[in-house]
Amino acid sequence: MNATVSLTETLLEEFYTVVRTTSNLLKKADQSVFDFRPSDNMRTFLELANHLVQISHVDLAILQEKSEKEIRELEKKLSAQNVTELTHVLEEGYHLLKSYFLSLSEEEFLNKETKAFYAEKGMTQSKWLVEIVTHAFHHRAQLFTYLKQTKHEVNMFDLY
């Protein structure tokens, strides 16, 4: 196995940590928290959960240079209303993301650049994968904090 494949697989394993732990956090959330919004300028729990579980689908579409209109339509299509639907979107997206990145050649992974509809310049596929992983970890941390703020039984062990 070459170093590039090893790096790709390591990043995908890290992303799966987000998938697994997010699924477990969602299962701890009772429906009463879905409308919780810590501040007027923040998402509700359900809006945040939808954003988080859609990251692999949406970021993959963005890196594949889909238009803003296509992205907004995808977000609507993937919108979930309960924990079962949320975890389904999360798992499905992970498998799509994994298939995409493992299908790339070493040359494509390291050098192929694609540009998001909102960006001035493109990024390599390897940079995209790092961006996707960090994006997901960021929002998983927010979800954890929302649960803490609403007195749900969560602790640091829920993140590993």
C-alpha cells in the first residue's frame, strides 16, 4: 500500500469517528431538544443536526463543482425530521464519500483541483478531504455542546 492510500484511509477512518459518535449523540437526544437554539443567531438543534449529517453529501457535491442551486436542492432533499432519518443520511453520505475518495488515483488525490461555487480558487482533492473531516468535527462539537446545554447525559467519552 502506498503512502497516499494510507493517508486517504486514515482520514476516512477519522471521518467515520464523526459518523459513529454523531449517531450515538443523536440517539441520546430526545425530540424536545430539536427546537433548542442557544442564541437567536444560531441554528436550532435539528437544523445543526441536518447540516452535520449532510456534510459528506453536500461537500462532495461542492467539490464536484455542482452549482449553488444544485447544492440547495440537495440540502432540501436530504432534510431529515427524526433520528432514524438523520443517521441514515449520515451513513449513506459516508459511504458515498469513501467510494469517491478511494476511487481517485494518487495523481488525482494529490493534484486534481476543483473549485467550489463560492470560492475564487480551487483546492486539491486531498485538501478537500481534510476540509470535510475538520468541518464535520467542528459541527459534531457544536452538537455535543447543545446536548450539554440541554442537560442531556453526555461526556467526553461520547466523542471517542
